[in-house]
Amino acid sequence: MSVSRVCFNCGSSSFVSDRSLGGKIVCSKCGSSSFKNKSSSFLKSKKLLFLAIAIVIFIIVI
């Protein structure tokens, strides 16, 4: 089971092993070595915030 990771700076999920840094894993798009685990929970994502805002706007319009 592999852990899904994303770059902390650009959000990319493609990483490479940089040979000049002794095999350290870096982002292939921005070159950053800081990454975080990808959250798959719906409650932690921004989708919930946008859904809540949309519901509030819909209630105000009605």
C-alpha cells in the first residue's frame, strides 16, 4: 500500500530521486523537497467549504 504525497509548494504529485543530493526525493516540477500526505477525507478538503458557502448563498437568495 503506497502513501499518496503531494508537494507542499506547488501541489504536484510527481517526485524524482535527485542523484546530486544523494537520492533525496524532490518534486519534479518545482524542485522542493518538502511534501505532505494527501488527504482523502471529504471533511478536510476545500470542497466542504465551497459546498457550505453555496448552501448559505442559496438560502439567502430564497
